[in-house]
Amino acid sequence: MKKLSFILSVLVAFLGLLAAIAPYSFAKVCAMPSMHCHAVTAPTEFVLGILIFVISAFNAVLVWKKR
């Protein structure tokens, strides 16, 4: 069960990184800086993606150390 928890934590961490870089790489936001998608949505998605990554990576380390 701990192995599954570790694998899921690593997978969610990877998906958090993908969510963080999505608006700046493969799912570009609009180019006008005054638009809502550029000014609010992209930075919010970046911050939440990094937060998901950090929490999941921390959980993966905790699960790994408990083995």
C-alpha cells in the first residue's frame, strides 16, 4: 500500500508541474497583458501547480522515509 501511495504522490507531483507550465508552454494564454487570462489566470494556475507539486513531493518523501 505504501508503494502505491508513493507512486501516486510522484504522479500528482508531475501533474502539478505540468499544470504550472501549461499556460506558458503548450496551452498559451492570450497575448494582451491587460486581458484577464494573461493577468490573472496564468499566474494563478502557475502558483497552484507549484503548490500541488510541493505538497505531493513532500508527501512522497514522507512515504519513502516511512518504508
